[in-house]
Amino acid sequence: MSDHPPHDSSEQPDPLDSFDEIIAAETERDPDLAVIEAGSRTLRTQGAPPEADVPARPADPAVDAALREVETELATRWGETKLEPSVARIAALMDVLGDPQRTYPSIHITGTNGKTSTARMIEALLGAFELRTGRYTSPHVQSITERISLDGAPISAERFVETFRDIEPYVGMVDERQEYRLSFFEVLTGMAYAAFADAPVDVAVVEVGMGGSWDATNVIDGSVAVITPISLDHTDRLGSTTGEIATEKAGIVKQGATVILAQQPVDAAQVLLKKAVDVDATVAREGLEFGVLARQVAVGGQLLTLRGLGGEYEEVYLPLHGPYQAHNAAVALAAVEAFFGIGAQHSQRLDIDTVRKAFAAVSSPGRLEVVRRSPTVVLDAAHNPAGAVATAEAVREAFDFSRLIGVVGASGDKNVRGLLEAFEPIFTEVVVTQNSSHRAMDADELAAVAVEIFGEDRVQVEPNLPDALEAAITLAEEEGEFSGGGVLVTGSVITVGEARLLLGRG
């Protein structure tokens, strides 16, 4: 394969044409940022894999038993909500494994919302340009094997078990030498990096678990660091303001890297740009160096015109709903362009037909995913206020529901009031429930908050998720078969995953 990706040799449009519209529409600039930006370099040009879904349990009883055994062993370790902020343990594991994460280049992704969808889009683009990809994302919707993907699809249960057994002795060695055992997430991260090296992959697309600086994934040197929009989430661990949270997330930006920066609150942007200056990183900012030029709703998704680092990409069909997914697409495109050196070594845009093919094949299970018709049932993993606001906006745009019934099951450590307030304008009624996780908020406790926001007449309590789904579908059908009623299941990735199984997906 040549050093550069296939490219479009046609004449490029003037980089300034139409771009004032992006700046006006997408950017809220702050004069203080100019001081920081004066010290940073920015990327300015002068001129797909198979659709991935969610795997079911293994059909082979022996394989299923082996996978359950590994899941049980992993469950004995600290869960993802119990943290000791340090990369010492994962670094020790990488050391005894021979640093597999150094054997391939990586694109590292952090932010608050949109990370997994963006990772899937980046993966699709890289695969379309004939690169072998590894993708590591979290949490999973239904199967733990979803977290580690090769060539656009989750690794098989057999390979997942084999990878765990391969590194298990080394995990034990590290456990014996550390104050705390490796956590659930740290072991999975080690498995992913080992699986990618074993494949081997041409590039890894890695999503952080939480934060950035001390996240277990942060033992890679991502040549491209992607930062999706930052909002308030995990405030007990990351900080109480978006600026404080950005300080943690900026930890993935390495010396000399390229930073692809989605639109951010001003205080977060200040922090991120200062970090770029400190480590001599190159920055490409949504709304300035790249962005969404135009978008229109289409059947099953949307049609986009994107401004990339190498020029405009017209008539790009994305089979995902909502303005936020269009922005994720712009970020993903810029990340892949940066990975190929566009904007730094050369200014030729990627081959437009390949880009179109890649985006048209993107899927993102559990993100405004339609899993049933008559009535329409939509699943969305929004679990914080910012995500809920984006989902509500996308539902208004993409669906014409005459009445929408919400099914909400949330985690107890989330801002459930903010989540429910974001959904109140679009929900006719809400059925509150709880998932099977130990982190799930008690349904009655959630209902008490919901009643304050929706009023008692609009709230129904069904602690059991199957009963909640049945109740919501019944409410959506009240006005008849052709009433245009719908159901939105949301509040938690776990709630969405369990509903997905109940509704026959996976």
C-alpha cells in the first residue's frame, strides 16, 4: 500500500469559501483564547468495514461456559466505578507483556459524550482505506466482547477467552507486586492491547474509560488525540466545572500529537489549548479548521456536507440521527485526515467515494436505535443531562411522534434530575424502572424525582424492566394502531442493553 491514502485529485475549493458560515454558526469565541492560540499551531490546508452489531451469547455451550467463567473471574475485581487514580498497575502489566501497545499507532478519544459513536466512525473510515483496525470502547451494550473489536466487529467469544487466559499469568504477577489488584477495566485494557498486537492491527482506536490522565488506556502514545464535547459528568472524580474536567481529559494529549477538538465550553477550550501549547501539539478546531457545512434529514439518517482538513466532502450519507452525530462525523473525518497527514504533510482530501462508503456503513447500537415498529421503540444510551438534551433534539428532528412514552432507568450516581428535565418537553408520559445493575437507582426513588418534574399524572412506576416496556408500549398504542405513538428507552447503557435483549435484538 502507498504511503498516502487514496485521494481526490480534483481542484480543491478555496478554503475560505463558505467557511465564515461555520465560524458564525458553530463557534462562540472568547478573546482570552487568542492568547493561548498564539502559542499553538493549527492545522490549515492550503488547497468501511462490515456493519458491526452486538453479539449474542455463544451458541456453543462449552464456549458460553468458558466465557461465563472469565466474566465471573473479572467480576471479582474492582468495578469500573471504584478507582485508584494511577496508571502504575496498567503500566506494570504492559511492561511484563512486552509493551504490546507500542507496536501500532493509536488514535486516542476522550470527552463526555459521543466517544463511542465517534470511535465507530473513525474505525469505519480507516477500514475503508484498507487498514486493519482494533477498537476498544466502553461500556458494552449487551456482551463484554463488544469492547474489543478487530476489523469492525467484536472479537469472538473464543478469542476473548483465549486472550484472557494468555495474559492471566502476567496479571497474577502484577497483582502480587501492587498495593491493589488490577481492576476489571485495567485487565480488559490489557487484553485489548494484547489482542491488537497479536492480530496485528495497523492502527488502534481507543476510547478512554473515564477522564484521561490516569485512565488505564493512557499508556499509549496516541499520535492523534480526539476530544469530543465536554460536559458535567463524573463530577465527584473529575471536577465540578467543565474546565476542571478538561484538565483531566487533556492528559491524553502527548508531546507533538495532533489534537482534534470538538466544540467545547470556553473554560474547557482554554485548558485544552494551553495543554496543546505546553506539549507542542498541533490543533484542529471544529468551527475553524473543520466542521459541518450543511446537513439535511434523510430517510434513516441525514445527508451531510463536511468541511475537512483537506477540503469539502459533499453528499455524505450518515445512517444515524441527530445534529450531534453530524458533529461526531466531522470530528471523526478530521481525525482520520490528521492520521494520514492531511493538513500537515499534504493538503489533498481523502477519496470522496471511499469516505461516502465508510460513513454509509456506520452503525452505533443503542444510540437512537430503532428496534421495533408499530409502535416504534427507540433505544438511546443518554445518561447525563447534556446527552439527554442532544437526544431530545434529535428525536424532535428525526421522528414525528404524536405521543412519546419514556422508559427511564438510571444509575444512582448520575444527575437524574437534569436528565429527566431534558426529556420532560418530549415525553407525554414516563415509565420509571430500574435495570439489574447494583448501581441502578431504585425505581421508587427515581419516581419521586420524576413526579416533581412531570407531575403525578404523567408518571408510572414499574420496577421490573419487562413490565415497564410492556406498560410503555400499551400507553403508546392508546390512540390506535396508526396514532403515531412511540417509546424511547433511555437513562443508562445497561437499561438500553437489557431492553435490547428483551426486544429480540442480539
